[in-house]
Amino acid sequence: MKLSGLKYPPIKPKPFPKHLIYHQATGKHEITGEIVDRFIMISTQKGEGKLKAVMECMKTVVDRDGQKNVPSVYVKTLLSPFSGYGLGTDFLNFAQFYSKKKGCNGYFHLFASASYSPHRIPHIFYRKYGMNTENANTNRRLDKFIIQGRKADYYDFSDVNMFYPPIKNPITSWEMFLNFLGFRK
């Protein structure tokens, strides 16, 4: 069939997204009364069954980088029961987009906790994404675990707030490198 002579050539379908995000409900935070948005992500890939992840977030303000009351989206809940399928990463990318949509300039933060899965804590995953804590020592320890390819559990790290984009720390990368090698304490 000669397609160049067609008045309306066939439409080329766009590829279907890897994950779909569904805005399920909007409610209010039980303590602050702020509006909380709940999103559900569903995988569309064959062979992955019905993989789902849930994220709840709300607009708030934080103190960061020496500034007070910086608008930021607080990711109240991020539950992805399966690792390695990209659900968590896609939700963090979506949190960045959602933050821009809410007027927070892409800033978001969350509380990294071992309470959901004590033997598979999310701290290293968040650090690999580009988030950090306010504590330079914790950031260095997380980096050390990543470089060594070690798994972390609730014995290794306590619950901590993590921020994106990363909070600027007073310690330089050269000092972090020397600390890792053991030249400084």
C-alpha cells in the first residue's frame, strides 16, 4: 500500500506509559488540617501483574538552607511494596512535578522511617535519588553504604527527615572524601 498518496496518513500511536498515576482522594491531615492528596500508581507492564504504590502529600513550609518558611511538599506516605520496578523513583519524580505545580519550586521532603520495613529501610534509596539530611555525618554514612553496596536496616540508621533538592551542608566534598578514606575524623 502506498502511504505517501494518502490524504490522512495512519496515526502512529504513542507508547503507553510504564506507570499510571491516579488521584484517588483529597482529605485533610488529622493534626494540621492541611489538604492531603493521595495518589495511586499502577504498573502497565506485562508480567508485572497489578503492582501498586501509594503516595500521600501536602503543601507545607520548612526551614532550609538558612531560610525560614520555604514552601515545600511534604510526602507524608510513600509505600512501594516491590523494589526494582521503578514505582518509587517514578513517585519521587512525580513529587518533584507536583511540587512545581503547587508553587514549591520542586522542593519536597519526607520522613525516612524504618517503621514499614525494618530490614529494608528507604534511606539509601532516597540518597541515591539525590536527597539528603540536615546532618552531614548521616549523609556521609549513607554515601559509604552506597559505595560499598551494603544493605541497611534499622540498626544502621535512625528515622530522619530528607530533602530534595539537597540541603547545602557546611562540609565540602573533599572533606567527605578524606573522611571516607579515614584520614580525618
